[in-house]
Amino acid sequence: MRCQWGIVVLLALLISASALAADDAGRAEVAFSEGLLAYNNQNYNRAERDFSKAVSLNPKLQKAQHFLGMTEYQLGRYEAAQQAFGAAIALGDVASATRFYRGLSLYRIGQMTQARSDFVRAQELAPPGDIDNLSSSYVRNIDSGEEIQSVAVGESKRWYVYASYSTSYDSNVSLNPDNLALANLPSDSRDAEFALRGGGGYHVVDTKHLKITPEAFYYQSLHPRLTGFNYGLAHIGLQNKFIEGRWTMGIPTTYEFSTLGSTKFLGVVAVNPNVTYFWMNRMLTQIGMPTSYDDFFQTVTNNPQDRDAWNLLPGITQYVFFNDKKHYVALAYNYEKNWASGNDWDYHANTIVASGLLPLPWQMDLYVFGSFTFDKNFNNVDSVIGTRRKDTLYMAGANLTRKFFKYMDVTLHYNYWNENSNQAFFTYDRNLVGVTFGVAY
């Protein structure tokens, strides 16, 4: 009898364990489905929690291990990502994507030998297409010792479009556009500002060494009260760069046409020859020579006030990247020289700019900048005021951006200007604060 009771107890334990296992497997599937929904909405922190729960309930759920690795990769946790992909691989046959992304994770943390092995295996598993081509590229670059920025499947498209809407408060609307005090406009004009912007581009040439992209956008600001300051800007450009090893060179060319109120305001043709050098895997130095011609569509009765001008703005910028090149700090110096048709607008100036793109919790980024323009000295005695103008300008600002869903983000922004001049008319403060909603694809 005692033996029979033992058998009954053993059977009951086995049945209970089987039921519990079935229950855990079911809960793991539910957690995986919730994680997949969060992942598709780019809510990676939530997805990481759900996929982790799924694999803890059922360690043999291979698809959960794979997507846990994908989520850790998106969060920039490449060591954790390669471990999750490794767990998926250990469970048996996997798709080429799992091998490719483990190789990419290992590449990110500098384990090139292991990464190469995964890229080779991904090539063997993948049909002709993105994974096959990208794996082949990484193998070649590892073999040559050339450093490249990691590119994942689907990260690049031939074309892109974007649009945004912003609502702001501007304490000095009359200083728009280009933050210039305009002699024929009133100052200290407060108003709300509503702005729309939309544009896009197409990568006509997108190879390893050459990239050419025509682009265009249109911007329009609207003011409820000061309608004469509604500002429209049409922009067309040709972005281009040639890449060889650590060097990048380009001559972007643009044309912009703007209106102020209901009248033509300014046309600008600009070219920006530049060269950059990437070094020590996190440092980038850029030297540029932006050159433009500003054609103001304004009638002047006093020829010295004619502002049509050639403008030269050579400069150098030093970037230091961190967080796998997703964020940076930078310091720049620019020298500006303006040759105007009217003597009143000939000047030269020096500017120092410090900026940074910094990571914050909850998938937020903070962009901050500050600049100081000094020795902005005008060459000639002003034809109206009768003195030679000398200015300094301080600018600072911050943008706090949070991505929502896959293609939308929201930005809170604040900018401040303070210009001091020996000619009181050109001394001002300006504050601009608002929120922008943007979509991009």
C-alpha cells in the first residue's frame, strides 16, 4: 500500500510539473508577443523587459532570444546583444540574420575575429540580398583593417521625406530671418509663431566611395499679429561627398529663396567645400570654406546701405564621439568676411561655438550649444549714424528630443540671443521657446 501511495504522489508531481511547464510556455508566448509589439513601436526599454521575461519563462524559445538580442543592439548594449544572439544560436539552426547581428554586435565591441566568423557564416546561410552583401563588406573591411561605421540591414534607403510643425513664442520677431537687426524694421516685436516645414531627398549615387543626393525643403512661419513678418524659405541643394579610407571630401551646393510678408526678401547661392578626417575611432576633424552670395531684393535709396554681398566663412570643427558614435561634443572656430555692395555692410568677425548631443534616459537626446561672436568690426563709418559699428553676439540654446513610435519625434527647444553694439539700434535680446512635432521616413 505504501508503495502504491508513493506512485500516486510521484504521478501527481509529474502532472503538476507538466502543467506548470505548459503554463510557463504559454506565458512566455504572451510576453514575446507583447515585446514584439513594443519593439515594432521602437519602445525598446519595454521590449527588453518583455523579451527578458519570455526567455526566463522559456529559455528554449529561440525567437525570444533572437529579439532580445535585437533589442539590446538597438539600445546600444552590444555585449548583452551578442550574448542573447549566442543563446539563440546554441538552441540550433538559426536564420542568417541572427548570425549577422551577432557579428555586428561583436564588431561594435572590437572582437573582430569572432565577428568575421559570424559574417562568413551569415554569407553561407543568406540568399542573395542585403545580409549577403553587407556580410561580404564587413569581411573585406576586417581583412583590410579599415575602420567603418556599422550599418545594419534596412538602415539606408534610396529616398527620404520629412515634415514638421512647431509652435513657438518669439520675443523679437523683427529679427527674423537670419537673426539680423534690419534697419527698416521695428524691434522688440513679440508674437506667437507657427511654422511648417517639409522636404526630402533622393540618393542618386550611394556607393562606398561616392554619395550624391539632391534635396529640397520649404519652410513657412506664420504670425497671428505681425503678419508682415511671415517668413517663407525655399531650399534646393545638391549634397555630395567622396570617401576614401578615413578621408571625406565634398562640395555641397545650395540655393535659397525667401520672402518676408508678401514680398521677396533674399536669394542666396552657396557652396561649402570641405574635408573631414576620422581618427582614433572617435575623433573627427572638419575644415570648411562656406562661400555665398546674398542678393537682397530690397530697394535702397542710400547706396551705402545696399546689403548685397559676398560672404566667406572658413572654419574648423573638432568632434569627439562617444556612445558608439551616436553622441558627441564639438568645438568650432569660424572667421567671417563680408564684402557688400554698400559700404555700411562691409565687416569681419570671429566666432567660437561649443556644442554637444548628449544621451538621456527614456530614449531622449539633449542637444546644447553656445556661441560667442567677437571682434565683429565694420570697416566703414555708417552713412546714417556717423560712427563705425562694433558688435559682439552671444547665442545659446537647447533641444530636448524624444522619439515616439517609429517615425515621429517631439522636440522642446529654447534659443537665446544677446547682441551688444556701440550703435544702440543694434543692441537687443531675443528669446525663442516652443515645441516641434516631426515625422520622417
